[in-house]
Amino acid sequence: MNNSMINPSIVDLVKKAGDRYSVVVITSKRARQIISGSKPLVDIDANKPLTIAINELDQDKFQYDTEKEGSK
């Protein structure tokens, strides 16, 4: 059930990334890449790098690796 008015919803993003912390880390790293000059991978009407990164995550436009603490 998705009752959120925000698109994409945090519920959908958590399903992709695993938890809220991972959503924050993944999207902030991607936003920094966009700020540094990487081209956006989605075509949306937004100027903010974090908004672009969130939409890229929602549309599976980039790959990311999540490592659990203590894993080698």
C-alpha cells in the first residue's frame, strides 16, 4: 500500500535499497557525483542533484553496492 503523495515514495526506495539509511547514503553519493559533473541518467524536470539522484535510484539507472558492517 502506497499512500504517499511524494513520488517516488520512501517505501518504494527502501524496497530497492534495503533501509532508510542506505537510501540516504546511496542518493547522497550519487548527488555528489552529479554536482561534480556526472550527467544525469534520467530526464526529469528538476535542477536539484538530490532530486535527480532519488529518481535515478527509483528507476534503477545506476548500480550500487551495500556492505554490511563487519563484512570482509
